[in-house]
Amino acid sequence: MRSALVNTLLVICSVLFAFFLLELGTRVLRGEWDLDNFLELKMDLFRGAYPSEFDESLGWSLKPGRHPKNIWDKTVHVLDDQTRSNGRARQLDKHSIVLAVGDSFTFGDQVDDFESWPAHLEEMSGMTVINGGVFGYGIDQAYIRMRLLADRYNPSIVVLSFIPDDIYRSELSFRTAVPKPYFDIDVDGELMLVADHVMPPSEPKQLDPLRNALGYSLFAYRLLKSVAPVWWLQGGDKSVRVHENGPEVVCKLFQQMGRFVEDRGIDAYILVQYEMKKLDQDKEVVDKVLSCVDPNSINVVDLRSPFSELAEKDRKDYESLFIGHMSSKGNRFVASELKQAIRNN
């Protein structure tokens, strides 16, 4: 009896030790040392550590206030107008306001307030730059937010930034379990905004005890997400694709944007950013939507070429621009390219 108990304890200790080694190895490889519940952070946008709140026009927007620990363990300051601080007091100059809109690459995931590309652009140019980027946005939401903030601030320059994946986000009615507005094309070939479903989400279900406990393990989170995603992710991480017209919708949005900025006398830029290993991914789709841009109304700053040139010249230097999203160095590179384009125009 005693021998059986000892053997059982040895087996349990061996399993726990093996699990510890796997957990340690996973964290070393991923460079992740937080003790958060990784599953809970991924269940939906409002349960995660993002500084977000429901917005009836956009699905979600930034929650004003100081947020000392977001999902990237960075302190984020969101101003009363639901835009991100650039790390310094905002001095509005009505003659030189730059409005930046886009997704997490514009917002500045993984970096501090003063390290986003809008913050670098403000510091480098001396212009007032309003960071209207919001994590998770598709081009459709960025376009709506651009119009809302342009009505408020009457900027002299507007920059709408996107990564290729944002084209496909424009096909979604839900992203990360949160409803979002979207555009579709009607029988006459015109854009129609669909937003009747955008309502405050119901209270999310609490995790069961087993998933709650395993959620604190990065190894368990990644393993179970791969081998048992239906059970592991049930109740969250839900996105709903309602059509496959993303490229066509974005083309029409860029055409609408051209008319909008022309009517207001705004200098407009579309900035194309990329993830480190996805420079050539969806190249044809990106080129297709950019071909819809009227060069007389909107300037295009596509970072594929400068990124490719740098990667070919010095791969390590190119990789240093990224930490998943852009590093502070990478955001400064983006701001420099954009500043040069603005100067040339």
C-alpha cells in the first residue's frame, strides 16, 4: 500500500515537473512572463486588458483615463475625446492638425504613449497629431472614425493607415465577440452601412473552474487552442463574417474618402503598413484597393518598398522595427517615411 502511494506521488511529481519545464520553455520562446489568465484576456475585447468600451457608432472605442497595465504591460493614457495621448500635453493648432486613424499599428500596441508613430510624427514635425487609432479596427471602422473626428477637429491633414488584414475585417459583423458596423454593396452597386446589430454586448459567461485554472498557463493556452479549440474557446473569441466583398467595399470607401477630403480641402494620405513576415501576403488585394484611390484627392504611402529595401540590405535592422507590432524604432521609421511624403506634397 505504501509503495503504491509512493509510486503515485512520484508519477504526479514527474507530470508536474514536466509541465513546469514545458511552461518555462514556452515562456522563454515567447518572451512572455506575465501571470495573467491568457484565456480570459482572449475571450472578448471587453474582458481583456485593452482600454476599450462600447461605442454605438463604431462597436468599440477607447475608454478615457489612465490604464496602467494593458495587455502588453504598457501604461496607456486615453484622453476625454477617446484618442490616445502622445505622451505630452496636447497643444491644438488649427492650422496644422494631423488626424491619424487606423488599427493597433496606429494606436501603438506594445509601446508607450510617446512611442507610437503618431507621437513620433508630432515630435518630428512640430504639428499637432491626434492619434485616433483603435486596436482591432477594420478599414470600415477607421473610415467612420475619420469622419467623426474630422467633424470635431477640422484637420488640415488626414492619414488613414491599414494592414492587409484590415481589408478582410471589413467583412465582419462581429470581431472578438463584439458587434461592429460594416458596409455591404446593395443591388445598385452602392455602399450601404449596416449597424442595426451594434448593441451593448451581454455580460460574458464566466470561465468554468478547469479552464480558469489552465488559462494561467501559456503552454496550456497555446496547446489547447490548437488541439481542442471548440471546447477551449467556447463562449468567446467570436468573429462573424457576413460577406466576402471586402476588397470591393474598401475600394468604394476610398472613393468616398476622396470626395470627403476634397469637399473639405483636406490633404489626405493612405498609409499601408505590414507585419514583419507578411510583406508580400495579399499583395494583389492591397494593389487592387490602392488602384481605386484617386491620386488627385489622396496620396498613398505604401511601406512595402522601403521595408523590402531595408530587409534586403540588413535583415536584422529590418527585424528590429518589429516586436509583433512595431517597436518604437519601427514607429519612428514609419513616421519618418510619412513626414517625407507630407513634405514632398
